[in-house]
Amino acid sequence: MLAGIFIAGGMDVLASPEPRAQMAKPVVDKIAATVPGAPADAVTAVSLNALVHVGAGGLLAAGIFPRVAALALAGSIVPTTFGGHRFWEIEDPVKRAQQRTQFLKNTAILGGLLITALD
């Protein structure tokens, strides 16, 4: 059940990466500036992240290397969350609340992934 959101979300991003790339650009730029070898192009970065989501999500769903798959997803959800749900930057109270909910949902999923990876 935990894997489904990653597989579906990853497939959506692979079909149309540009909207996500636009949202993720500030985080991609920061990561690219500090992590050697990290993609500087936001479309490439979100596409690679989506591939991790689909691949590791598939492994987790199938029960193949579940701890490794959960750890890969946990590592990928952090930049996804900070790239896509920066609620603290939003002025509109309704949109801010929506993005805060998505941010908190992702942190809850991160907790589930860490339990899966480390239990």
C-alpha cells in the first residue's frame, strides 16, 4: 500500500515533468550547487526522481529488497517534499493550508518508509 503513491505519482511525472520541474527548480538549483554530479536541469532532476519512485515503488510493492527500496524512496521524498510543498512561501491562506497538508502527508509517509527500511 505504501508503494502505490510512488508508482502512480512517478508515472504522472514521467508523462508530464514540466509542471513539477517548474515547482522544483529552486530546490534543484540549491542541490545542484552543493552536490557534485546532481542534475542542474529541473526536468532531468524530476524525471530521475520519478524513475526512482516507479522503480523502488515497484520493488517495494513486490516485496523485493523492501528495505533498500524503502530507503531509496525515503531519500527521494525529502527533495520532493521541499521542492513541491513549500507552504511557508505561499501567501494565500487556502493554498498555504493545502500545501501544508501535503507537506505533512509526505512527512508521515517518510515515517512509514523509515520504519519499513529500519525495522
